[in-house]
Amino acid sequence: MILAVLRSAIYTLCQIVITPLYFLIILAAFPLSPLSRYRITSGWAHLMLFLLRIICGIRYRVIGAERIPQTPSIILSKHQSAWETLAFQQIFPPQVWVLKKELLRVPFFGWGLAMTSPIAIDRNSGKAALKQIVVQGKDRLKRGFWIVVFPEGTRIPPGQKGKYRIGGAWLATHTGVPVVPVAHNAGRFWGRNALVKLPGTITVSIGTPIDPTGMEPDDLNAKVESWIEAEVARIDHGAPDAL
Ligand SMILES: CCCCCCCCCCCCCCCC(=O)OC[C@@H](O)COP(=O)(O)O
């Protein structure tokens, strides 16, 4: 455990030093197209995953990578940790996130994030947010981006479940784009705001894409929820050994 604390502290230190420096690279990418800007910004996530692996010993394996569609799709995923927002950039094609707009105000990180064409919503704005998700979602899909939505809206500890909000399913039924459900157990290794990251192998499981044609948003959402929750229960075997 003492070793895990030390490794996490070193990782955090690296992140604090590297992020403002990397932001300078992102600034230089400002005149480029959204897709090129994404690729450059995403380099930061790749770097953090690399540091997590060599410093904290956090690795991952992917089940079902062969099911990833060839065309831009909508990822609906469990949200347990900041980790999955990094790893999805390595696992899936270029993507934008539906996120809470407060995130864009975080120094350096948020400013960099703003350069990735996110769909930044006000979590309390209900119907207006749904409208925004459809308008901006269509635009991002047209530019070739995938869209990532965490239906629970916030990071939920392992073994628990938040309310699955309708936004992602709504976007899918209003665009006809396939939904890719994703389950994982990242929160076991890097919990919400946890200072200590535990070594081990995270499992990410990618489900069969769902064609939303003819479905109601509620039914689609329920189908995604039941697959994700059952799959998380199947792949998650409790706390890692390091404690
Ligand atoms: C200078 C470096 C800048 C690099 C930016 C790279 C992009 C990293 C990807 C971050 C994507 C974040 C998407 C999160 C979606 C969202 O908004 O989820 C909310 C939670 O997460 C935080 O909420 P909470 O758990 O309630 O604190």
C-alpha cells in the first residue's frame, strides 16, 4: 500500500508538470481543423496512460474490440473514473464528449478540453440540453467524430448504479447512428477523486452495437442499461489485491 501511495504521488506530480507544458502544444494547434486538433490534444491522454502504466502499474484489456463499427457511432458507457475518458481515446476512433460545461473552466485541462469540440451542456437545463445534444451531435458526426456519453452523468463508485439519463439514447434515435454499449471496472483501480491508484488490469468490455432504428429513446436506454449493468457485474471481481 505504501508503494501504491508513492507511485500515485509520482504520477500526480508528472501530470501537474506536464499538463501546462502540453497545453502550449495544444495552443499551437489552434488554427488546425477540429480533427487534427483532437489528434494533437489526444496525445496528452496517450501520454497519461503511458505514465499510469509505467508508474502506477495500471494496464487494461479489451473484450469485444472486433465489434467496434467502421462508421462514427455513439458510445454509451459506465462512468467510474477519469481513466475511461483517457483510455477511450486509445480504444476508439476520434471522439467528442458530452460533458458538463464546468469542466471547461479547469485551468489547462479544461482549456485543452475546449479545443476538442466537446458538446458542453448545462446539466440542469433538461429539454434545452437534449436539443443542443442533437444539433451539435449531428454536426460532430458529420465531421467524422464518434460521440461519447456517460448516461449516469457523473462518476459512480464500483458496485453502484446512477440513474441512466436519456441524452445518449435520444441522440441515437434522432440520428439513426448505432449505439455501442461499454462496461468496465476502472473505478476499482482509480476511484473518483481517489489519491491512491492501485496496480492491476482494468477490463473494458465492448457490447454488440445496437441499431436504434424504430426504437423509442426510453426502450433503447433501458436496453443499454441492462446490458451494461449485467456486464459490469460479470467482469468485476471486487477490490484489487494491493490493499
Ligand atoms: C492540456 C491537456 C488537455 C487535455 C484534454 C484531453 C481530454 C481528456 C478527456 C476528458 C473527457 C471528459 C468527459 C467527461 C464527461 C463528463 O462531463 O463527465 C463528468 C465527470 O467526468 C465529472 O463529473 P463528476 O464525476 O460529477 O465530478
